[in-house]
Amino acid sequence: MAHSDAESAKLATFDAQPQAAKAPARQRVRVLVLTGLGLNCEAETSHAFRTVGATPVQVHLLDLLERPKQLLDYQILAFIGGFAFGDHLGAGFVFANKIRYRLYDQLLAFIDSGGFALGVCNGFQTMTRLGMLPGLGGDYKTPRATLAPNDRPGYWDAWVKLRFDPESPCLWTRGLERVDLPARHGEGKLVFADGAQQAVNTAHLIPARYVDEGGRPTEAWPHNPNGSAGGAAGLCDPSGRLFGLMPHPDAYIYPFQHPAFQRELAQGRTPPAAGLQIFQRGVDAAAALLG
């Protein structure tokens, strides 16, 4: 769905402010970085949010389950990458069930209050199993999508190229065109329940797609590491506040992390820290809409 005139005005007003004026609003954006039980990307995820001006706090899932109401003290919930519960019974399945049966009322209240969420790799898998994505019709409890095993069996770790949909409502990819990111997963093929894929495509809820060297969406390996239809690499809800992505923006927050960094530097170019741009857009949108 398109953003309301009021939301668009708030985003435009924030974007137009000088960086010095944005800093206090960004700092007020508190990010709950969910950790523990096999997840392993909390350090880089926290660092990325901190680098773009937000205030991340790492919270173990078991601690959150003991005090679930603390979730409402945050503006962004980060589902990080890793191997929650060793991916037993399917990637993100057990972790999602822990949340479903002990935290779901608070999670729905968080979403209803306008909270943002980012899920990367294992975090994206968890969000789909919870039903948070794609969130069609405002339903954040019924799973309508999942991340299935890659077409080529096994774990694959390589850099990929992504192109973003300018018509997507996703607030995390607003204004982005193309980026390179590392992908590393064995279960990343996005599949949908009957009828859901057409609704998702119509609403432009696939913000990011794997593309080939010519910038065309592809299902062909290795440009698409999992075979997702139409090159789908990510998924958002109709509000654009909830976003899941299989490649890792948290693993590209400095230019030197790009494999072509030295070659680009020798030619007088510096690759952008493209992953950081996703964090920046999400934090800025939260600061603009929730500040």
C-alpha cells in the first residue's frame, strides 16, 4: 500500500533536515537486537545500527520471554542471522515457535504501535514462519510464505547483486537502486501459499531481487543462490515497516569488506558500504514516523 500523505510528509521533512539536526532523532530510535540460542550476528548488527546513529540493545530471547512488555520500549526489532536451534526442524522454526507461544500478544502490539522490524537470513526465516511477512490484509499471525531449501542443495556463501523495486512501500530500501551483498544460506528459496504470491507481486512487496550482470532479475545460479521465483531476495509487509532479506547487509558495513575493494581503489573508486544504507534508511524512517 502507498504511504499516507502524512507519512510521506514526515519522511520528506526528515530527509530535508541537515545531518546535525537528524542526529538526536536517530539516537532516540532504540533497537532491540534479539540474540541467543544459535544466533551469531549480534555484534555486526548492533554495530551497523550504532554507526547510523541508533541506540541498539542486545537482548537474549529467554530474557525477553521473561519480561515481554519491554519490547514496547523499542522502535525497531532486529531478527539477526545465525543458526537458531541449529536449524533443526527447519530454519527459524523452533525459534519462531518460542515467540509464537510466549510473546505473540506483545509482538502484535509492537506492530500495531508502528514498530519496525528487520530480519536478515535466519531472522527473515523466523519472520515468515511467524506470519509477520508478508502481512497481507494486516494478518501478522498466519504464515503465507516460507524460505525453502535452495534448488542446489547445500549451504552457499557468495556475493550477489540485488536490484530494488522503486514502487515497493519498503521503508528500509527507499531510494536504493542496486547493491552487492554477501549471501550465505542453505534455505533461502522464497515460496508462497496459494494465492499469496500474486497479491505480493501486485502490492510490490518484494523490494529486492537477485539480478545477473546485466541487472535483470534471475532464477539462475549462481546469481540467484536459491532459485526463488522472479529472483525474490526479500519481502516486506504492506506498511513497509517490516522487512526480511536473505543476503547480509550487516556483513557489508565498511567499503573494504567488498571483494573488489582493492581493485576499485586502484582505479580511483571506493565501493560504497551498501549494507549500511539499508540500516540508515530504516532508522531514518523510524525517526521520522515515530519521533
